[in-house]
Amino acid sequence: MADVYPVTDLAGYFTGRWLLERDLYDADGAAGKVTGSAEFALDGESLSYREEGVLDTGLYRGPVTRVLEYRLTGPGQASVYFDHGGFFHDVDLREGQWSSTHPCADDQYRGEYRILGPDRWQLAWSVTGPKKDDVYVTRFRR
């Protein structure tokens, strides 16, 4: 696996516009793809995250959006919140990678951040439980 790139200034690293590609997998294999962009904007002690893209599952094609807030908590660290204000997970990228979990009803989300260089990073989520058995891998690049 590729070496990781430590991030001690989370706001400095993330701020700006990123291209994104997300592959979606379910228990049967490839389930779809999202292509689009994401933007981090510094707002005081927080980074607002907004992504816009197009989801293509083969049977469906349409727009998708996501809004999150990264509340800065220390060097390379933040607590991430949904747009409705609920807590999502913590992140600490000082070593260039981070694992996190998030319970959602009876399903369990496990996330893996990997900073691959000054202009590339990846976020993968695996979801297991009674409602989902999915993997989402998002690659970001400037």
C-alpha cells in the first residue's frame, strides 16, 4: 500500500476544491459510481464540506450532494458533524491515516482515511448490519 502523508494543518491541507470519484460496492459486487467535486471552506474554527456529483448505478443516474462540518479540535484533528448537527466521527490525520467508526441504527460504519500526498487522499467506508453490506471508496485529487 502507498506511503501516507502526515497532515498537521488539517484546514490548510483540505481547504479548496477537490475532484472526487467514488466506487460503490454491495454484497454482489460493483453497484455504482459517483463522479463530481468537493469543496472545503474555512469558516472560523470549522471547515464546511460540500460535495456535488452524479450517481450512476446503471439503472439510475442522478445528482447527489453531501454537506458536513469539520470542527477543528487540534493540529491535524477535527470532529465531523452531519448537516443536521449530529455527530458523525472524529479524525486525526497527524500520521497520515485514521480509522473511525459510526453506528447508524443497527448498521456499523467503519471509515479509513489515507492521505496519499499533497494533492491526493482517499476515504473508504465499509458498512455492515441488517440493512447494508456495502463498501464506498472515494478518491480525491486536486
